[in-house]
Amino acid sequence: MDNDIIRDYPTIESLRIKAKQNIPEFAFDYLDGGCNNEENLNRNLQDLKEIILEPRYLRNYKSSSTKTHLFGVEYDVPFGISPVGLQGLIWPNSSEILAKSALKHNIPFILSSVTTMDIEKTAKLTDGNFWFQLYNPRDRNLRKDILKRAYDSGCKTLVLLADVPTFGYRAKEIISGLSMPPKLTLRNIIQVLGKPNWAINTLIYGQPKFKNLSPYLKKNMSMSQLGKFMDETFSGRINPEIVKPIREQWKGNLVLKGISSVNDAKEAVKIGLDGIIVSNHGGRQLDVGNSSIKSLAKILKHIDKNKTEIMIDSGFRSGPDIARALAMGSKFVFMGRPFMYGTAALGSKGGNHTISILKKQFQQIMNQLCCENTEDLPSFISK
């Protein structure tokens, strides 16, 4: 897969810089920004750097395997693609690009309820090997129909979103007009005119739409009507009573994403969740909270990871970061921004390129540590 790596962009940060050059400022701010003063966004990045691993050069080491089993499926590496809303706003057709790349590299792809590709197309592009993240509808019948569509399309793992009881206060998005409904301002128009490749691709693939919701929308809805529909239809709040009927209907794996406290982790296990993704939504929701890696450390002291799959996202930008998370006890790492930087920077080549960077970096760490299997990484933590 090394042929997928483009020499000029060997790191996620180099892709981030190129992405900023390629797309309108409002799209980059939506992708890159956090809430309030972005303290938790930065805390995610900084706290990871404190984790140090020690190599074992003199042990009887033969080779390293990066393969990892999760919910009975063997993946080539222990990382996957997080759900990201409005992916087509960041780069047109990016959902499709990443779904294809995930299948090629044998990693999980999580489709968001509110992104720009629907369940049925995702199933075709991934041969049914995808996860679906549900943004919980208030209407029970609507929820039942969405879940049926996902299960009938081959999806075996459903992800419930727990950490959006309200929308984060994001100053950059307020300035750019990226509210619901979005506001087209003179400033935004000027930004689009300055990014002709983004504009041309948007014309080719069409303006971004919530395609999963298309069957439930009235025709020719105005943006204000769409905004009202979203407010009335969806609730970000999750509790045991909401989870219970979902658990009864969904026959596959059920995962709760957005857990950052011990109490919530215990409750998730109690109500029958098969896995949790420790996450603070990439620092986009709560500026005063812990980094995801510090939340993970606390949660693992109270949860038996042999009975519940413990995964993580938020703040991971490299192969070394992935190794750090696994060394701290996570089974798997999910990432959103790195893959979106890749597509925004390199278009159709961005998915394969970004995955290849992370795979090569992670494999090098495994080899350098002389660690044979991913589950052995906790023994390489520097005490």
C-alpha cells in the first residue's frame, strides 16, 4: 500500500495545511475548530504527548502484526474512520472517497446520520461492511425505519451518539454562518470564489444535503424549513429509557459513542451496550472537560474490557498516537479530522493516502518497540 503515499504530504499536519489552502475558510473552520476557547481540543492533543513507550530490543522478537479483531471481524489495523457530519461540505464526494478507501484497506467506516451520503450507497461502496451512527429521532417510527434501512443494508454495528444534548458554542461557525439553517453571506461567497477547485467539484457532485433524511423531507423545502425540521425531528439526549427500545430492535452490535465519565461507562454496560467509544466529540462540545485519553484511563479502572469493547476517538493524528491509545488500554482508535484533511487536501486520492500514512507509521512503531501484537502494547508503557 506504500504506493498510495504521496511524497509531498507525509504527515497529517502537512495534509491539514494543504486542506486549509484548498477549501473555503468556513468549511475549514467547521472541520478544524472546537468550542468556546478550544481548550479541550488542544488538551486532547497535548495529553497524548505525555504517554511514553519503551522498546524491548533484546527480547526474542520475530515480527509484528497489526491485525485486530473487533466484534468478530478481523481488521488490518486497529483504527477506523469516525462519523463526520456534512462531509460533502468539507470536500465534495468525500464520504464516498472514504468509504471506498476503508473497504480497500479493511478498516471500519462509520456513517453519520447527518452526513452527505445515504445508508444504501454506503452499503454498496463497502459491500455492507460499515457501521452506522444514529442521531436519535424523537419519532419512534422514524427511528425504526432508519434502523431497518441500516440493518437491511448489511450494517452489523450501530453507534448511538451520547454527547450532543445541545450544540457546542463554536464562535468560528457563528461568524461564518454555519448554523442551521446556514446563512449565505458576502464573505462566504468571496471565500468560495477564491477556491475554484472546491467550487467546481461542488457543482459536479451537487450541493451537500442530508441524504439519509431525504425520504422523510418534503419536496422543495427552504433552508429555514429544513432547519425547523431538524430541530423538531432530532434530539441529542440519550438515557436508558431511550436506549431500551433501540436495544430491543437492533440485533447487531450496539455501541455508545461520547462517553467521558466513569458513571456513564458503568451505566452503558448495565443497560447492555456491547461497546463504548470514549470521546469528547473532538473538543467540539465541552471545553471544560477531560481529554479523551485521560477519560479512558479513569474508565478502564472500573470497566472490564474483556466483557465490553472499549474504543476511543478525539485528538489522534498519527501512528504513534494510535500506539499510545492502545498502550493505555483502548482496543481500537477512531479518527475523523485526519481523513477529512486528506480528502480536502488530495481529493479522490486523500483516503488511501491518509490511511497508508497511518498504517505505515503504526507498523513502524510496532517494529521499533519489538511488539508482536497490538494487545501487547500496554506492557510497553514507560512506568
